Amino acid sequence: MVAGLLLAFGTMFDIGAGLPDRFAPLTLAVMHWLVLGMLAPIMIGALFQLMPVVAGQTVTAARYISLFVALGSGLIAASLSFGFLSGDVAGFAWGARFAGLLYGAVFLALATTALRVTVVDATTRSLRWIALALALVVALGIALAGSFSGWWQIDVSRWLELHVAWGLVGWIATLVIGVASTTVPMFWQTVRPSKSWQGSLPGLLWLPLFLFFCVALRQFAILFGCVILACFSVIAMRAVWQAKRSFDPAWSLWLSCSICWCLAAILTAIHLLFSVHFPAALTQAFPWWIGVLALVGGAVLPVNAMLGKIIPFLIFLHLRRQIPAGRRVPTMQAILPPSRLRWQARLVLLALALLLLLPIAPHMFAILAGITFAASQGLMGTLLMMSLFRYRRELLPILLEKISPHRKHCRI
């Protein structure tokens, strides 16, 4: 919600100069609120949840770290946004310190657990190695923030390319594809991924990213990565299209997600090869479109889809374990009605479309897209809170029954 409102009201109050330029201060601030404020806590939380459920290994330190992940990520996003919008180097300095402390702890927790993970499929292999991607993204980000703070001098443009590449593909795309390899067939009844798919993740996706470290291989690595990402996207698109539960509200989000990753890969290749022939307006628009397709279409959409499915599922499981046998347990559809999720899916897809239209009329579409995006995420947050309240309401009578018999008739 903060990312959407910042885009809308930042434009209204004239701090949106430069849109849709990817280096405009407002663009950088909104992007970091989206990545750090929303995606990072959810994805880290998902890893803490999936390690014991899918890989059979509990992240022991998660009980101490979980409390600080969302708050700390929001604090880092706020610090960096302050630095981008005000130009004050203190924002970058504090953002780097907080990021090193928080994500360093997360990396150590995930890495020590990953050593015990037995690899059996794409999801467990991604879980085993994902801490490496997190470490690289954070280290590159801290290097850039430190440079902006005056701590050291680096080639900002080169390190920024690596930071973006590993952030979008090495961290986000890898997690989305790796987790979806298990959850999408389970919840949406798609065809299970083939053995070649299972064996190629995340290595095949990361190969061009490692090649990208070599300056001489820069163009080849980008094109190679685009081809691989597009191929994964097309295979995923076909599987989602044939899903048996295509009537589910979140099905359209997964289909749109695979389309967006494919388009992002194609546009990246076109921009690399032909940008020298583009007019100035198109030169600015292409990176904006690629970023929106990858971050909103490729990350926010599947995250929304999974939140609307996983949270009711976890609530259902907890209630089934705690409600005595013979008692009615509310279904997932009763906990979070599909009709409400359908409206939320439509709203976030509308926000995606408005964001893609922003280069046509930046001022108007920034306001419309920002408010629509904030509304879509506000609705998702409201639906999740309602689900949690339903959980507490269902559990309360059971807790009261467990009170000792001599207090059974007391007024509580």
C-alpha cells in the first residue's frame, strides 16, 4: 500500500519528476518499498515455512528472527527511500547498516538449515541454494548504498546491473519458479513438472547470472538469460493454461505471471539489441515496462495468489488439529470466500495494466495506478485479517471449553 500511495501522492506533490525513467528518485523509492517492504518479508517468511514443510528441516533461528523481518525490511525501505527522495546520504548509510544486520542474520539461518536439506525436486534444490542468491543481492545492494554514502568508490553502473540481475532473476524468479513447482500442481491441479524441469533449477537459471560477472560476456549472458527465462515461462504458461482448477480466482494471476516473465525476457533482449535506434521516449519506457512486468507481474501477482490460498489453508489445518473430532471445521472457501479473492485479483490486474500505461501519460497514470495498486493490496490485507479473525472466533469456544470444570459456569 505504501508503494502505491507513494507513487500516487509523490506525483501529486511534484516529487515524481523524471517518470518513467528507471533512475528517477520516486521510481527508485517505490521500487525499494515494493521489494523490501512487501516481497522480502513474504518470501523470507515463505522460506521459514517451506523448509520444515517441504524439506523437513526447521529453521531453528526463525523463532528469533521472524519478529524483526517485516519491521526491519520496512525500516530499510524507509531509509533508502529517504536517501533517494531527499539526497541525504544518511538514508543510504543507515539502510546499509540495517540490511547487513537483518539479512545477514536471515542468510546465516537459511544457510545453516540448507546444509541439512535433502534434494529431491526443483523446490528442495531451490531451497538449498537460495541463501546464496540472497547473500549476493544484499552484498551488492550494500556495496551500492555504501558508495552513495561515501564509504568507498565503485563502478556504480556495473554493480547496479549485477544487483538488478540477481535481484530479479537470481532471487525473485528463482523463488517464484521453485516454490510454484510444488504449490501450483498441489493447489491448482496442473501437470507436475518434468524431470528435466526438476533437475535444471536453479542451476540453469543462474548460469547466465554467473557469466554476467564477466564484463566480456555481458551481452551474451543477458541474451542467454532471456532465452532461458522465456523458455521456463512458456512451459509454465502451458501448464497453468491446462490447470484443472482454472475456475479458481488466483488462476488468472498465475497465468498472467508466466506471461509477464516471458514478456520481460523478450523486451530485455529487444532493448539490449535495438535500444540505440529507439527515440528518447521509448528508451525510457522499455526499462519501466521490464521492471513492472518482472516486479508486479512476475512477483506481486504470484505472491497475492499464494497469500489468498496458503493463509486459509494454514488456518484450516490449525483448526482441524485443535477442534475436537466430530466438530465441524470450516472449509477454506468459508474462511476466505472465492468471490472476494476474485475482486482482489481483478483489482491487482487492473493496477498492472495502468502501470504499463504510465509512460503514455506519466502524471495521470501514476496517480491512477498508484491508488489502484494500493487499493488492491489494502483489500488483500483486509481479507487476510478477516481470515485471522475467523480463526480466532472459531478457536475461542474450544479454548473456553478447556478451562477447568469448576470454572465452566463462570462469566468470562
